[in-house]
Amino acid sequence: MRLFLLIAALAIAGCGSGGDGKSLAQGKALLAGGKYEAAAAELAKATAQDRNSMDAWLSLGDAYRGMKRYDDALSAYVAAKKIDRHSIVPHLAHAKVQVDLGHVELATTELNLVVEMDPKNLEALILLGRVSQMPAKQPDGTSGVSKASLERAELNLQAASTLAPDNADVKAELAAVRAKLAELGKK
């Protein structure tokens, strides 16, 4: 009898935390169709059904990002990071929101962590190269792009070029940063 009660209790507990995945599948389909509000509603259900589903949290963050509800997107990505702090996916998603918000320093910190965890992550290297070219607050209080930031961008894009020498995005970004550095050299 005790064994039966234990099995029944485990079955009931499992139903509450795992869910059936229907909300996640529906939410992802809505997200793929660009229906961000409906997707967010389904994906919120999915995270309630399974609080440990990184996929649900990441997808929910993507839905919020699509609606430009950046604080909610960041919260969802932080929840995903808590599930597996060694996964680069939520860190990369978090960095993209920081880029959307123009938070250069926060995006750079997050992207540096991704590159530290996975030095061959092409997407992170390219994004880090782009972020390093964004205007940021300078020591003198002005906003702009320093030579050091452009040199960092060049280094990251060179690393990306080594990984993917035929990648058109990498070639274009590297050419742009080198042109900016050449222009600075003329001054």
C-alpha cells in the first residue's frame, strides 16, 4: 500500500512540474509566425508547467524581445541562465537585448563571457566586433568610439575571420572597422 501511495504521489508531482509540452510547442509555433503576444501567453504557461525548461524560458524571452518588452525579456533570459549557467545560449540572448537597449558595456561583458566559454562561437565574435564599434561613454564624459574599442573590434573580427574566412558578414564588418581605424590614423 505504501508503495502504491508513493508511486501515485510521484505521478501527481510529475504532472504539475513537467506539463505536456503543448504550450511550449504552440508558443514556439506562434513565435515563428511573429505572433509575439500570443506566443508570450503560451510560453508563460509553458514556464509555469516546467520551471526548469530552458527552451521555454528562452522562447519566452524571444517573444518579449519581439514585443520590445526588454525588461521582461531580460528576466526570462536570467531565468534560463539559472537553469544552466554554463550554457552560452541564454548569455548570447541576454547580450542581444543589451545591444537593442544600447547598453554597450553590459553587452560587451556578456559577450566576453560567451567567448570565454566558447572561443569559437562565430555569432558572439561578430556581435562583439559590432558592439565594440558602438558609441559608448568615454573617460572625458563624451560619447563616442575610442581607438582601443575599434582595435578590440578588429581583433574579434579577425578571430571570426579565422573561423569563417568566407563569411560575408565577417568580411564586411572587418572591412568597416579597418576603414574606421585608417581614418583615425589620418587624423
